Amino acid sequence: MRFLGVNIPDEKRIEVALTYVFGIGPSLAKKIIQKAKLNPDKKAKDLTSSDTNALKEVIEKSHKIEGDLRREIFSNIKRLKDIKSYRGSRHAKRLPVRGQKTKHNSRTVRGNKRVTMTSGKKAPGQKT
């Protein structure tokens, strides 16, 4: 089923299916369903057109989702880079922004991926 430009799984409950939309998590999905006055145990395939319209109205009225939210996040990061703030420079270097240590964690992001050594024994070639 297509909902707000996202493919939502038919077999999942609405409460879980809504979380497939970028910007809607489990707690927000519960609040949206309560505002729309729907049964959270209903499956996505069982929604009527009036149910989907009620959900769309509640979401569009009070929340940013998908493209708008992604654009806003991107523009916020771009603003930080433009004013040359510390956080902006960390974003530009693809390093942790919120004060995490970088010695052990975030190694793969930094390009310092250490692969463990094998025994040094080569795999036998294919038999002909």
C-alpha cells in the first residue's frame, strides 16, 4: 500500500506501518492514531479511504515528514557548515558531532577499519 509517497507493508499493524515513513517513530505513530481516532491493532491493508484521509490530515496538519523534513535537516547542516561552527566542521569531516570519542568507536566512518588477520593460509584452488 502506498501512503504519503512511501510503500507501507500491508500485513503490519498501522502503529508499526506508520514508522516506515521518515520522521514518524513509534511514539509519534501512537499519538497520530489516537488523534485520528483509529484502532491501532488494525492492519494496514484493512484501512478504508476515510481512515487514510484522517491519518493524512493529522500528519500534514502538525508534522513534517519525508522530503520536507530531509530538506530541513540538510539545510540545518549546511547552515552549520557555512558559519564554520565546530559542529559544522565535524559534519564536513564526517566525524561524530556530539562529543563522542573517536579512538575506538566510529572507526569505520573515519576510514580506519581494521580487519582481523587470518591464519595466513591460502584457500586451496579449484580442482580441474
